[in-house]
Amino acid sequence: MPPRPFVLAEANWKSVKDTAYEVAILPWGATEPHNYHLPNSTDNYETTALAERAAEFAWKKGAKVVALPTVPFGVNTGQLDLRLAINMNPSTQLAVLTDVATSLAGQGVKKLLVLNGHGGNDFKQMIRELQATVDIFICTINWWTCVKGADYFDEPGDHAGEMETSLMMSLVPDLLRPLPEAGAGKARKFKVAGLRDGWAWAPRHWREVTDDTGTGNPAAATAAKGEKFLQAVTERIGGFLVELAAADLSDLYE
Ligand SMILES: [Zn+2]
């Protein structure tokens, strides 16, 4: 396959030097256990695929966008006692994001999308802080919120459930253990009512929440459901990229 100009890891200086890229996409995942049946880089596989597919969608419509290499480590402070879950603290993430954004800003790229694929990552406050100091428009998408999971899955699940398992069946089927080997992905709720009902919040200690590291039942997952969802999210983010690439930064408001 020839290098794709909208995937930075494949692109070369010959094409990059003459392309006026409007939008860079920074996919950001995590490295953590995903029940017994999914690989530890599940979030990275998913988010990389969506960044590249959305970039391709936009590129074919004439938008000059590029997917950067994926940052593979997320905030996993609640999983530090799970072997080989690798934590990157929010303060470190801000330092990484600052360096990437500053590089791009100095090279004339005017817009940056942080495409987040891990529930423990939250880029909003970092962007609020960074936006005041770097001359590049920064926005973020949690890709699992782009379309309604309930329209595609019986029970989407939160982590390594039907949605993530379906996506991985579609993307990298050879890396999955057979479904009967997966745990049920049963999640224990907080006893304190406010935390349980979601209007109060605290990070969860994963080992106490779940026995198999999953939160969500993967049993009804299929590759076909995964592909359908991937396509819908691709079109959603791809359409956003087309619009963002064309947007006039001095005239963003109605
Ligand atoms: Zn995940």
C-alpha cells in the first residue's frame, strides 16, 4: 500500500513539505487490561483506526488533514495495581500536548483535534489552560460520544463490553481470545448514592469494581456491528474535520 498523505507515520517529507495541512488529529489512547479477551492496546487500535478513517474521509472531500501518531498512554491511576497497566498522569499529558501543539503552531498548522479514546483521559481543562498560550485552535472529541451506542448495540458497555469487543472484532480479529473465554464484565457500583447515581463523582478503583477488568458484557458482540458503528463514527468525525478545516478562525460564532 503506498503511503497515505493523511497519516503522518506513513507520509514523507516530499509530500509533507508542499502540503498546507489545516488540521492535525492527535489520537490519544491508553495501555490497560481489557477483560480476558481483548488486547491491552485496545484503545490505541480503536482510536488510531478512527483517526485514520476520519482523516481519509475528509481528505477525499478536499480537506487537508493529517492523523498524527497515537499517544499510547492514558490516565490509569485507578489501575496502578493491575500488572502492565501504564499510567500517564494528567500533568504529564498536558506537557506532551503542549509540546505537540507548540510544534504545530510554529509550522503554520492552525487547528488541532485531540481524538480521545480512553474514559480516564479528559482534555477539556488542559485545552482551557493551553489555549491561552499557544497560537493554534484546539478542540477535543471523545469518539464514543459521537453517535448513540444504543442504536448499534444491545448493551454497548463501558470498558471491553459489547461495543469495544465488536470494534476489535472488525479491526484486528486475530488479536482476540474466543468470546467464551471473556469474563462477564460485571461492574460493582458505589454504595454511596450520589456517586452511584452519577451526580457526585470520584475515580473508581478498578480492582474493586470488576473481577475480570471489564465493565460491560461482551457476549453479544459481532464484527458486523463493530463495522457499522465504526463507519458511523468515521462519517461523523470526518464531516466535522471537513467543516473545521474550512472554518475561519476569526469568524467562528454565528
Ligand atoms: Zn477501551
